[in-house]
Amino acid sequence: MRRRNRPQRSRRTRKKPKPPAKPTQVAAASSELPAWRRNALPFRDLNSRPLIAIVIDDVGLDRPRSKRAWELPAPVTLSFLPYAKDLREQAKAARARGNELMLHMPMEPTGRADPGPNAILVSLSDNEIRQRVAADLDSFEGYVGVNNHMGSRFTAFKPGMETVLRIFKARGLLFLDSRTTNQTVGDQLAQELGVPSVNRNVFLDDDESLAAVKKKLAETEEVARRQGFAVAIGHPHEATLQALTEWLPGLAGKGFAQAPLSAALRKRNGLD
């Protein structure tokens, strides 16, 4: 008995699965920006008025006065010592008030003054310098860059400064040269290495009397009018805090823009 030939069923060709779509490229996320850009306060008034950036050093040790510093009319730039207690909490509180943050890195001075624990010294090996810098940089987060605490000897030491600045560059940080000596190589070397940098123009309180601080604030205004911006460094001393409390609210009326340090750096270096 012959078997009937069954009609052949049409075979359905299975479609090969499509490879997963490649993610479309998007604009660089904020996490991909250098730290100094990522942590900078927004500021757009770069060119309409002269800028004044006030930096308060030595923040974090005297907590009541440090708190008064970050409660000044904002924005003020607060530079915290890495060995301050409750450092992360203090920095968070300062930032919440609308201020920009810096790390105040201890460096060796000339003479016998003590720069504090874990200071960067000319006698250290390159590896020891790297270890100390890394420990200081890891002490807290959210800051735009570093300026030197003391450092009149170390900032004139080119080999050591090159090591330090290369670390700043790798971490995307800016450098403010406090200019504690005319022999500093900090800013010039930073520019050569491609590290965003700016210089201090005025020290407000070498003389801690109220009259002297007010005179230095007037000098800061003159510098800002002349070059388009000024960076003034002070400390949480009583006279400095009092003078700034009285002076800062009147800046806009005099035609100045109170600015964070990152804005002064952008203006100095022609960065958008």
C-alpha cells in the first residue's frame, strides 16, 4: 500500500535576533568634568563687572569663627585645613551656605613656624610627597582646588612643586598660589603643566587691626578695577570677620561682583 506523500510544511525562517543597539552618545556627564568645574559654584557675570573673590584660609580649627566665616554674605571661598576635626561636616555646612570650598595644604615655610601635621617638606622623597599629598586630598571632598598653607620654602622648590602640581592635574583640581614668597614657582609652573591656576593679589590681615584690614579691602577694590578681578586672602580673625561683614553687602553698589574663586580663575585664564 502506497503511502500518500504528505504536503511539505513550509519552514518558517527564524529571524536572527538583532544585536543590541549601541547606546547613543550623550553630552559628557557632570562626573566627567574636572573636579574644579564639577564643584564650582555657578557664576555667569564674568565680564560685566570687576570680580572680587574673597578666600578665607585656616578654616576648620576654630569652629565658632569658621562658622562665622561661612555665614558671611555669600559667595565666599573657604579653604579648610586637612587636619581639622569634623572636617567633612564643617565643609558640608559651608557649602550649604552657598560658598565654594578649597583645601589648604600645609607646606614647609622658611623659618621655624610649624605648618601642621602631614606637611609637604623639601626633605621628603618623591614617594613621600605623593603619599602626603594624597592623604591631604582625601581628607574631604567637594572642593575646587588647593592653595598652600605657609609654604614659603616648598613653593620655591621646583622639583617638589612639579610632583604636587602633576597630582593636582590628575585629579582635575585648580591651584591658588598664596604667594607667601616672591620666589614661588607655583603659578608659573602650573601654567606650564596645564594646571588651572591663579595668584593671590592681596593679603587682608597680616596686620590684624580693623583699620588695617579695611585699608586692604580698599586695595582689593583698586586691583579689581585695574585688572578686572582680584583675589584677596584673609583668615577667620575677629577684625577680618567684622570688616567683611560690613564691606561685602556694599560691593554691588560700588560696581563689583562678589565671586567665588573659580570665577576669578576663569576670568584670569579666559575660560568660559
